[in-house]
Amino acid sequence: MRTRLSLAILLALVSAPCMAQTIQNATLRRAQQAFDNLDYRQALTAGQAALRERLTGYERARAYELLGFTYSGMDSILRGVDAFKQVILLEPERDLDPTKTSSKALSAFQVALTQVLVIRQLHVDSVTFVGGQGVVAVRYTVTQPARVVTRVVSGQTSLKIDSTVASGQVNIRWPARLPSGDPVLAGDYNVIVEATIGQNNFATSLPIRISHGAVDTLPHLTSLPGYTYLAETEVPPKSWRPMGLAAVYTGVALAGTAALSNGNLGSSSMREGGVIGAGLVLAGFVMTLKKPAPQPARGNILYNQLLREQISRRNTEIAQENTRRRQQVALSVVPLSRAGGGR
Amino acid sequence: MLEWLIAAVVVFLSIFPTFQLSAQHFSIGPQMIFGDYREVSADLHYRGVGGGAMATVTWKKLSADVAISKLTYKPANDGTATQQFDAREFDVRLRYYVSGPISAELGFVNRTAKPEFEAQSMGAITAGAHMGYLLGPGVHMALRGGLMFGPRFSGGGTISPLGALRLGLGLNVDALRGRLRFNGDYDFQRVSRKTNDGSGELPAPIQQSLGRLGIAVAF
């Protein structure tokens, strides 16, 4: 039951805008049917009759568009152009699908575009940046060479962000700053683009929302990417040095005893030196077999010290940067859905 | 009994608080000593065994060894001596670290024989060099050599300036994380003594070899 109710609500929500964009006028529908049957005369008659009736903006644009297609199909280009000019004035963003439109109608439409002054395809990019360090990209297309003034307006605030004579696509980079240099205040704004040629003018707008947020701070480092601490001690390889030195010391002592002994006193006693020397050689042998004690690795110690200094220095810089960032504001600019067209 | 005593000493040392061991500049312990003594000729040949003690002190670049010993020398089988005697020796060695493995050594040795006329008592100042090397963790060895200056003998006599020499070999092994030290020490002395009873100088050399094996408590 609940599922059916949800489905009904969903259908109602979907069908509402669809009904607003469908042709209700019977005369216009008859004209469309005649055009679809390639009965151009009937389409012209019914289309013109429909324009004399009460139509919605959408229906009126469809009626002129139908006339434009019909005149183009009948090789009446000038009249076709006139009809398309009305379409463009009613719906400046209107574009024809080149895959579904005849080349005659397309060229008539392009000619019409160059003969009316409209601002098309006004677009503001969604962007987030730190105030003062980024820009908001605004772009639009003006169909005729004209003086184009771009403003950002919210209540009493009106900021002129660009004024230029241009034709075709225009790109503006707006830093979103007040004349004082501060970031613009948070709120809903309208980007208004006004084009003027003599008495002719056209304006269009796009609502945007500007919000403020905190600037992300940088995390402190505990290591540098790609660099790891090295062991500050290393075990030297086993060697026979202890055994060799013990043997040398013992040999020197015993040889010295033999050499220094007084010949008148008979052969010298090697018992005492032999016992101590044997103990020494045994200790040297054991030390040779034993795993050597870890020794400080001076190169690694210096490397680690350098790494610690680098990380400390970088963290100091990060702390300073974070202090600065906490005083900044992050601007988020998001375009909102457009309420209406141009005038 | 001895095993119980050793076990008791080990247990006692193992419960020493570590703060008392933080410096470990001092050690002291008993030693078993054995030696060989010869005098004048190959006929006066003695061998002996005894006991003693040794203390060591280390402070910065300075260190000192003090050894006392008492041996009973008995006539060796290859000699003609008939009387045994006791030899008491007091040996002090002061060292100053110089560079690398080398330390300079200064000290004195005094040996007293009892009965007095069975062997020469003597005393001398010693000077020489000490070369130490760390064989491995807690294992030290040393070789030393030097001269004995100005010796005095109970029976008189003189020596030439280079006539009294000394040579030694030492080993120290730490145990129980340095609380206990096993040590071995070899000391050889040769004194080219000469006597003169009015008929001219006669050689009366003295030669002693001492071996010391001991254990010490380190603080």
C-alpha cells in the first residue's frame, strides 16, 4: 500500500512539469500534425491561426518554430528566419538538434541568431577556493556585438564584475571579492548579464549561492614520504679479530717471558703465563663465535638527525601555514536552478 | 660448602639495586695465586701457591690496581733448596689513559720474604705502558710492560738502569651484567741484581712469575 502511494506521488511529481511542457492548444496540435504529414500549407494556416489564439509561452515558441520549419521547408528563408527570431527571443537558450533538423532550417536558425541580441548559455562553474586565492568562472555567449555588463546582485549589494564590448563566447574570471578586498559575504546572488546595442538590449540572469566555510588545515608530519628512519646501531660482521688479538697478546707475553728470562736461572717457567694466556685465547675464541655487540652506525645517526630536523622544520612551516589558514575563509560558489529566461 | 658460598654470593649480587651499580668504578675480590721464583742460580728454584686480593678503581682517565698476595714458596724438585718461605707482595699500579689502547702506568711493588734469609725482600718503583683491548662485550684483555727503578734488596745489591723488567698479561670477564668480574693476571719480573762482597761484582738475579685467578664484585 505504501509502495503504491509512493509510486503515485512520484508519478504526480513527474507528470506535472511534463504537462506544462506539452502542447494543449488544439489548433497548434493540428498544425503540428499537418507538418508531420508534410502538408505545409495546412501547417502554415493552422500555425498562424494558433498564434492569434491564447497560447502559453512554450506553445507560442513551438508555434513560431513550426512556422520556421515550414517556411524553411517551402524555401521561404526570410520568413523562416523571422519565425526563428521569434523563437530565439522567446527561448534564448533554444538550440536545434542538427541530426534531426534539415539543413535549410538549421541555416535559417543560424541566420536568425545573428539578427537578434540575446545572451545565451550563461554558466557559472561550481567551485570552492580560499578567499583571495581563486576565481569563479563565468561564461556566456552574446549573439551580436554589444556592450555587455555583468553584475552580481544581492539585495542592496551590486557588484559590477565586468564590462566589455563582445560578440560570441565571453569568459570572465571573478575573484569573488568586494572592492575592499574582502571575500563577498555568504548568501544568494544573481549573476546578471546585460547586453546593449543602441536601443536594443537584453538581459539574463543566473542565481548562485555563495557560502563560507573553514579552510582545511594541513596535518603535521611524522615522516617524510619516501624517507624512513634507519637503524642507529648495526651488528658488525663476525671476525677472527678477537681470537687473533688474544693469540697475539698471549704470544707477546710468553715470547717476552722467554726472551727476558735470565739464562743463569735455567729455563723460564711458562706455567703461569700459559694458564692466563690459555684463558685469554679461549675468551678470544668465544668472542669470535659470539654475535658481535651492535655498534652505533654514525652515518645512520646523522641521516636520522637530518630527517628529524627536516620534519621539524616542515612542521614549523605547517604550523605557520595553519595559523594563516585559520584566518582565511573558503568560498563555495554553486549555481542554482534558473527561475526564468531573459528579457 | 664452597658451592653454597658461591651460590649465596651470586644471589646476593643479583638482588643489588641497580642504582648502586650505575657507576661501577670500583671492584674488589679474592684471588688464587700461583707462582714460580728463582734466585741467583737454577738451583734456588721455588714454586708456590697462595691467596690474595685485588681491587681496581676507575675514574675518568685514571685507574688503579692494588693487589696483595701471600704465597708459600716450596723448593722445586729440580733445585737444591731445602727451606720453604712465605712471600708477601704488595703491588700498586696507577694508570692514565693516553690514546687508543695505550695507557701510561706508574706504581710500586714490594715483596717481603719470611724467613728473612731464605729469599730476597725487595721494593721498587715501576713505570711502563699498558695496552688494553675490548675483546667483546664485557671481555677486556691487557698487555703491559715496564721497568722497575731504584730497587732495594734486603741482602743488598745493585742493578743497571735497564736491569729490572716487568711484563704482564691480564684478562677481565664481566658476568651478571657487570656485577661480577672474573679476572686472570700474569706478572713476570726479572731483576738482574749484582752483588759485591769486595771481590768484584757477582750476578745474583731474581726472577718471579705470578699467575692470579680471581673473582671480584663490581660497584
